[in-house]
Amino acid sequence: MSLKNRIDKNHRLRNSARKITERIRPAATRFARKGGEAAKHQVRRGRAWAAPRVRRSGKVLQEDITPKVTHVLQDTVAPKVSHLLTSAAHLIEPHRDGDGKAKSEAESEAKR
């Protein structure tokens, strides 16, 4: 195949690829947008599920486990771990508006 024929073939393939890309772009954009929204929703659901469990772990540590161990552990380590778990629960838990619906972090930051 001559150089001119290879160049012509390359141009034809490039033009075909551009046309296909232009036809596919709107659908790909919709799928990407829906995928991003679904991912955000799943992250919020996961955070809403995890936060009460982390908070409950801190309470169990403080109320149930701590009294059963030595006073040294009770006075030094347990309050710190309990505070750490409670703080983590606040960070994990999605922000909620007055209706109980989860808000995006951008919305909650805008109100601060």
C-alpha cells in the first residue's frame, strides 16, 4: 500500500470515528450523569447506615464495657475512644434538613 493510500485510509477512519463519537456522546453523557447520581445516593445511604452503628459502638464501650474493666482503663482510654467514635459518627452521618432528607455537603456548607 502506498503512502498516499495509507494516509487516505487513516483520514477515512478518523472521520468515521468522529461521526460515531458525535452520535454516541449524548447517550454517554446521560449514562455518566445517572451513574454519578446513583453513586452519590449509595454513598449517602452507606453513611446513614454506618453513623448510628459507630455511635452505638461508642456508647456500648462507654456504658457496658468500661465498667467491667479496671479503673485505669475507664478513666484514660475509654473516654477517648468513645469521643473518637462519636466524632466519627458525626463525620459519617449525612447532613439532614428539617424534613429528614439527606442534603448534599455543598448545600450544608452553603448554609454555614
